[in-house]
Amino acid sequence: MTGRINLTPEAERQLNELDDWIADQATTDIARRFVSAVLDHIAGILAFPLAGRARDDVRPGVRTTTYKKRTLVVYDVDESPGEVVINVLGIFHGGQHWEPALGEDDRPPER
């Protein structure tokens, strides 16, 4: 399926923080490989964008998927422009509490 992936500035920041944390705990090489694998996992969402777990209880349209059981990717899917757009809203690792960060729907209301 054709489409594109958008990482929000918050998701990019979280990914950079994860990279820094892993580099501090292990090595820069291990951190880069892990982050690259997370990005590959995110790219794979395009094949089955609705396969992630729906979490409308947190925010309408939000879905989640995990990478290696410890990294949670929070995203929504936009199919309106004729192509699938995956908007990655956050990347959380190691049991971080993600629901409060995304519980408020700050998107403009749909018309």
C-alpha cells in the first residue's frame, strides 16, 4: 500500500531521547540499530494501518502497536487525501505512562 509516515515533533523528540538513553546505557551503535529497527517497524504499519490496537478510549482515532514488547508506538491513520498517512503521535518505552500525554484531543474539530 502506498502512503507516507509523519512523525510529530513530540515523537521525534521521544525517539531522540530513547537513542540518547540507550547510548548512555550501552553503546551508540546499539542505540542507532534499535532506533533504526523502531523506524522500520513504523514503516511496516503502512501495510496494515488498521492492524494496531484501537484506543478510542484515550483519543478518537488513536491506535497503538508495540516493538519488542517494550516500545509503544502511538499513531493515527488519515486516509482522506487518497493515500494513507500514518501520523506517529508518540513513541514510549519501558512502561512510560502514555495515556495522559495523548488523552486531550488537541486537533481542530472535524467539519
